[in-house]
Amino acid sequence: MRALYLLLIFSIFINCNSSINKKEEIKISQTEVSSDSLKNVTFYNTLKNVIKFYNEKNETELNKLIHPKKGIYYLFRIGAPNVWVNKKNVCLSEDCKEDDSFGLQYWHKNMLRKQVIEKDYSVKYENYPKFCFGDNQEASKEGIFIDTLTTNRLLSKTITESIELFGKEKTKREVKIANLLENESRRIVLSNNTESFYGGHFIFHLTYIEGGWYLTLIDLITTDCSV
């Protein structure tokens, strides 16, 4: 009888211990989900603010979303070649002055200063639209699109091609930085088939750096239908 009693006590102890471990496991799981949810919440807030400040031409607030060390990349065309430039901030006013001779072209500057996306879209996780359809250079579909199944490599590809094209010494460091940014970036494609002079398409990248989301790239190549 005494042996049966000890066996019963031991069984209760084991069950209690098991219950405690299960609670601890659930707690850890909930923490991981909460952390991931917070990352997504801050992503959506940053995405919303980029579009808001861009439409308002509020460069002061928009520049707060740019990482002080990484800066922001612009991808654009000069004639047929794709080129890139890295800046510390954005300038959306007429007072902007280029700090070098190899910067954004007049057309691109004007577009950034004057373009406004008037429609409000919800975010869709699906394939990106295709551009340059018809006489009005329309997109195949409208909305805000994010494709999380692919990693866009346009930045590293453009850096590699432009360095080779313009005869500069190819440095592994520049391409490596681009690849690292691309691995942590989400590409946001806002397409709006408006008839306004500067169009309604706006493509940018948000990158997760040191616990926050930053605006790291504006793509002016994909919607350029000149070639």
C-alpha cells in the first residue's frame, strides 16, 4: 500500500512538471509571434508614411525614414543604360542642388517634386504588374503590390552593369552592400493608371535594418518606357 501511495505521488509530480513545461513552451511561441507581428506592423506603418509624405512632398519627414549610414539609392536611365546613385536624403523642392555631376536627370527631379498618387489602395501580396502597355504606358493592374516569394536584384545588377559600362574599377564591396540590402528588403510597387503628366506609378524598397524599416531605394527604371 505504501509503495502504491508513493507511486501515485510521483505520478502527480511528473504531470505537474509536464504542465509547467508546456506553459513555458506556449509562452515562448507567443513571444515569437508577437515579435513577428510587431515587425509587420512597423512595416505597414512605414509603407503608409512613405506614400503619405511623398504625396505631401514633406521631405523633412520622409528623410527621417532614411537610414543615416545607408542612405537612399536611385535607379534610373541616362539614354539606354541603367545607372544608380546613392544619396543621404531626398529633395522634393525646387531648392535642390546637385552635389555632383552624375545625379538625377531633370525629368526625374521634376517627377519626384510634382507626382501625386491620388488613389488609396490596399496592399496585395501577389505578382507584380507589368508596365508599358499601350500608348499611355499603363500597368497591367492597379494597386499596391508586394511579392514576398522573390528577392529583387535590380540594385546589384545595375551597380555591376554601370561600373562595367562606364569603365570604373569594379569593387566587390559596393555589390556586396547591395546584395545585403536586397536580402532584407521588400519591394513595394504602387501602380495607378492615371492620365496625369508624370504618371501614377511609384516603386520603392523598404529594408529592415537594426530593428526598424527604412526607405532605401526608389526605382525609376521599371516604369521608364522610353526604350
